[in-house]
Amino acid sequence: MSSLFGVAVEIRKSRRYRLLAPVSFLWERPDGLLQEGKGTIRDISDRGAFVTGDLVPERGAHLELEVYLPSLENGSAAVRLHGEGTVIRVDRKEGTTKGFAATVAFQTEAASGPTVVNPRKLQ
């Protein structure tokens, strides 16, 4: 949110959805080693996600994410979203890292093959 003449203005380009789902992520540290982390998605959009957790990448890091969405209907399969992106913000509270925001282009893994969630990436 930004303030323009005392009026709150939404500057995000896509709608965010509150979601609590497990996520694992992988990134290359500055020393060249691969690092793996686990956390929880706090919110997600077609352009990115905010991940909470104790171990997070640095701002600017390229990463891969796997989000595990439970089934909403009995008997149907869960969905796994795979995405690649870049960390754009790291949130810290009292010196402790609490989470990060990343721009991410997601794809789903389904029985019929991958489906692109972000259609703008096809252009």
C-alpha cells in the first residue's frame, strides 16, 4: 500500500490469496553451495508468494519453490506447484529472519502434464 494525498492506494499488480501450505525451496548461496529450506506459504498470487520460516535466502537470490496444496474435495489428488523466481524482500523481526517475498512463475504438476499458472510467461 502507498499513500497518495492521505488516501491509501494499492500498488500491487495482482491479487494475493491467504494460504497456509507447506513449501520447500532451494537456492544457491553466495559461496556457491546449494541450500535447502522449508517453510509455510503465508500468501500467494499469480506473480509470487510470501514464505515464512527460520531459514531464508538473501535478497536477490534465484530460487526454486515447491508448494504442496491439499485437495479441497474428498478423493481428489493434491496439487504441487513448482516455480522459479527471485527473492525481492526479506522480513526480519528483532534481528531474527521471519520470512521472504519472492516473484515467482508457477507451474502445476498434474497427471496430464505441467500446466502454466502464469499465462503472461507464455508470451
